[in-house]
Amino acid sequence: MANSYFQLSEVSATQFLTTWSRYDVDGNGYIEDKELENFFRDLEIARHGTVPESNVKEKMQKFMEMYDKNSDGKIEMAELAQILPTEENFLLFFRQNVNSRNEFMETWIKYDSDKSGYIESDELKNFLRDLLMKANKLYDEPKLDEYTHTILKIFDTNQDGKLCLAEMTRLLPVQENLLLKHQGVTIKPSDFGEIFAFYDKEGNGYIEEKDLDALLRDLLKKDNKDISIQTIKSIRKSIMELSDGGKLHHNELVKALCSTT
């Protein structure tokens, strides 16, 4: 049976999460391949009663042209929010109020107040509260708890109850998401620590911009990645937005650059 939520003009945050979980079967943060086919068919059946087999591919192509903003052949959470809007559009508040990479990094630095490299559940709740107030949206504490729970369920890919930088960047518009593009150096955090310590001569937990190019070059070389000047410049441009007055803290850098697996 097709998802009944598809017939609603707006759904609750919990209904949205239920729909997401139903189709993102493998939990990788996308609706893709067979998941996408099943999603599209159910959507068409719920909204139009049937899916004529003769033009499924044509309709699906038009559907993806409309909603697949980065043309990667997959539907991400923010794209689903455009297809299946929530009652309060809470999932789109971030897009409306933090719509550039610079604003995102300002937000990250503000709410990661302990420099842990994570936005933990209480910090996330404060972030959402401020966002709702900025948007002049009425809410109560149970609703705020629901939003916090839903955001964690969707974005907390390793289910540790907090969001790292790479998980938070999934909230960014795809065209602005250079941080996520460069995240994923497969060097282990422990190996990163050895390299970072070499450049953190005073052992104060941060390095400055002048040391960043050399550190990145060492990381990429160790990870057998392309180390062209253009690559270094591109990553540096994104990473410098992590800085706190030009200081790049260890915990934030490791979450931006290194694999946690």
C-alpha cells in the first residue's frame, strides 16, 4: 500500500521521519536505486491513483529534474522536505536562515561552544530554539523536543546522540556543501593526531592558518590523495571557515577531515 502521508499537504516531523526511514532502507542518508523506484511508484499511486508502466521512466526523469538539485540520481533529506513538507517546515528553517557556507560555519562555532567537534543534543536544541525564534515560529517544549529528536534520527548516522561537522553539513544547500565534498580523508583520527601534534608546537590544541597548507599536504600524502596546489587551496578555503579568529582547533579539524570508521 502506498504511503498515506503522500496524500497530505503537510506532515508532522514524526510522519516525515517515518516516511524517510521506510524508504532509506540501508540507512545511508539517501533514497536511491530500488529505494527510489519504490518511493516514486508509491508517490504516484498515492497522488494519482496509478503509475502507467509505459511512461514510468519519463515521469521519473521529470520528477528527478525537479527535485534532485545536485543531479546525483538520489534524493537526500532536504530534497524530500521539498516533496513532502512538514507542518511547520522545520526542516527547511536551516536552509532559509543559514543559506551559505559562511553562515553555516558561524552557526557551527557558536553552538559547538565547548570546541568538542560535535553539536550535542542540548546544543542542538538551543540551536533549533534560536532558529524558531528567528523565524517568528510559535512552538512549545514538547514540539521542540520532537524536532531535536527528529534531526538527530535523520542526521546522526553513527547514532552516538550528537552531530559531527560532516553530519551537520548535510543541512547545507548542495551547491554550498564544499565542506562535505572535502570531508572523508580516510586517515584514522589517531594518525591525524600525530601529524597535528607536529604542527601544534606549543601543545595548545590548535594551529594557525600559516601551518594549514603543510598539514593538509602531509595528510593527503599519507592518504595517497591528489596533492596538487589547487586541491590544497580548495580544501584550505573550506577549512579556514572552521577557524576561531584564525585558530584551527584539533577536534574540529579531525571531524572535518578524517574518517571516523
